[in-house]
Amino acid sequence: MKAFWLTSGLVLCTSVLPAQQHFIRYDLAGENVSYFKVKKQGDTVAVSVIPISKTKRINLQLVNAANSYQHRIIYISKEEPPEAIVIPGLGSNPAQQLVGGLTSIDPEQFRQTDISKSGGDNKSVDRNAETSQQRAAKMAFTRQYNEFAAAFSQWSKAVLFEQNCEVLWKDLAELRYTLQAPATEIKKVAIEKTTAVFPGSAENPSLILLNDQAVQLKTSLAAVNAKYSLLFSSYGSFAGLDIESAFADSLMKVAESSVNRIKIQTAMGQVSSPDALISRIAELYRQIRNDQYSRLTPMEINRKTIMAEIDFIPVIDSVTARAIQLGPQDTIRRIVPIFKKEPLRFRNTFGFSFVSYAESRWHYFVRPDSVIARETADQFQPVIVTYLHFYAPRDKGFRWGGTFGAGIPVGGDNAKLNIMLGLSTFLGKNDPVCITAGVTGAQIKKLSGWKTGDKVGFTQLTSNDYTSVYRTGFFLALTFNPANLNMKD
């Protein structure tokens, strides 16, 4: 009756206890796979395999997975147990190439005396002989050129800012769509790069949209054109006033070359308004800072599942996709192995075993002086065996289980059935080879009524001097599963 109540209590406890929860953690940056069991109060402990028989809920935790990707899980299953996509790197800053291509203008202010300098075969009028109109024209040209040089310098800074925005946008896009760096590093690099272009954005991201340099490119371009028109008009008045100046001619060529450079770059699309870029930068910067880089998704795993293919599909607009050469069709695939401990399995194996009994290790005989003596006999006896194994197969770690079987000795006088009970371990894919050790029991012959040293009146021992008794010994066996030995894989 006590046994009944004990059994009933165990069944009731098993039914009310919550099922164990396990999860698989996959770090995309390091491509590390770990297995954990959830204990009470959110505590976790690392495990080597997932026990399918005890687990009802299995989750996949993706670490360092940005929200810029959707994922799809494809399970790979087999009847038998089982045996990285490069994201473009961080961009470099091409702004120096643009600056080197611009016509450089010395921002130092020119003086009227520079315009009045003579050189070569110049037949300019001596300064002392200048009329008031000539002097006023030179002063106007000097002023107009200095204003043009200041406007061009402002335009160059605006262009450099626009190029820095272009580089920053691509860098932030590549950071958000990379799967090869941890989240902490991505966030850190994004803040450093953005702060370099937009100071103070680390503490206040809204400063990106409030930056007033976005409109400077438009206004500075209009100012350059306006100042060049005034400069050209001022320079054109030299001919009517009979003014000749090699230095003024040189400055006018520099101004003309600078304006032509602006026209070429504008026509080729190398210079555009950074308004749209700044909006994209602000959005990417916000997304990177707010991304969690961790997600939890349920998995459907059974005993045949050997791995999971995870496809990461980028969620990206066409403009950004062209910039970093990553399109919605560029799916990134990662493989996550699933190491499991399956439910209890029963399996038969056949082979041979070596058994040893204490009584079989000695051979008794009568010496010539009629005294019973003994000598060493068989240390073990080969036995043909068949076993029934009960164990939980696992894809990783030491595989072992219980064994029950029987065997018939090969030759000898003790050709009795051996009953065996022990522990087994399994080798090879799909467990084709088994090594077993344990205890065995059989009926053997034992010397009865006599012992070594007794003096007898006969010359040899007969079967009447032995009796059959049941004894236990130990065994070591090597057995095989013939069906699995022929598996091709």
C-alpha cells in the first residue's frame, strides 16, 4: 500500500511541475553557439545538449543581430543523428580627393597696390599719374576679388561638409547592416563618426537636423556667382580706362578657373544639397542607437532536427542599397547546429563478451601425496551474447545507458546461460559499436566437501566432488548493431 501511495505522489508531482525551458544563444558577430537551461528566477545554467524528452519550449536567442534584418528559419532533419557573407567594410573618407581637385584660392586679402604692380612688358600708367577714375576702378576690382575669394572659400567649406555627410551616411549604413561586429562596437563607432561631423550629437542627436550648414551650399553657390559677375564687370572696366595690370589678369584667370570648376562639378552631379543626406544620417543614427541587437524566437525542434539554417533578409531602401551594394535579395545565411539528447531508445546488439568468475579461475587436483591442491585456470571465458540497451542518444558528449542481456559460453565445462546486467557506451555515427561492462550471473561448478590441503584416499577428483551453484562475476563485451554498420553516411 505504501508503494502505491509513493508511486501516485511521484506521478502527481511530475504532472504539476512546469516543463523545463531551454534556449540556444547564437552570437552572429563571433559565430558562437551556446545552450542554456532556464532555472528559477531567471537563472540560467550552460548545458552541452538540449534534452528533447524533458523540454517543451526551446527558444533561439540571436545576439548582435541588428533590426535592419528580418530572419527566416529553415530546419534540416535526417533520419539518423548528425556528424560566413561578407558585408562591405567601413568606408574611407574621399573628401581630400575633392579638396585636391578644387582650384585653390589664397584667402589672404589682396591690396590695391598689388593690382598696380607692373610686370614684363606691361605699359601701365605710373601710380603717381593715375586718375581718380583709374584709382577707383582698381579699388573696386580689389574689393570685388576679395569678396569673390571669400565666397568661394565658403563654398569650398560647404562642399567639404557635403562630402563628409556623404561618407558618414555610407559608413552608418554599413555599420547598421553588418553582422560581423558586436553591438557595443557598432554603437561606439557610429557615435564617434557622427560626432566628428556633427559635434555634440552624442549628447543631443537632434543637433544633426538643426545644423545650419545644410543651407550654406545653396547660398554660397549663389554668392560665388553674384560676386563673380561683379568681379567680371569691374575687370571689364579696365579697358575703357586704359588700365593694364598683369597681376589683375592673373587673378581673373584664377577666378574664371574656379567658376568653371564649380560648373563642371555641378553638371557631373558631384555636388548636391546635403539636405536629404542629413535626414538619412539622422535616421540611421537614431536606428543604430535604438536598435536592441538581440531577439528571441521560438524554435520547432524534434529528434530528427540536426541544424537550423537562418536566412537574414536586409530591410533596406533602394538608395541605401546602391550606396553599400547590398540589396533585399542579398540574403545572408548562417548555420546553427542543434545538439540534442533524444528520448529513451531501445536497441539490440550482438557480439562477444569475456566473463570471469572467481570459482572458474582455479583448477583443483590431487597431488601424488594424496593432498588436494589447486593451480590457476581460465582467467576469462568467451561468451556469445545479445543485449538489449536502453539509453538516450545524444549528438554531443559521452553516450551511455543501461544494458540487459544473455550469452552462451564458447566451449568449456560451464556451458550454462549467462545473465548480464551493466552499463554501455556507444561509438560511431548512429551508434553502431557498443562497449559494455557489468556483472553477470550463471550456474557454475564448485568444489564441494573438500578444500585445498585436505588429505584424501583417492587419486583424482570426480564430478561427484563438485556441485552446481549460482555465482556472480564480471564481464566486458564488444557488440555491434548490424543494421547501422551498413549506413553509408
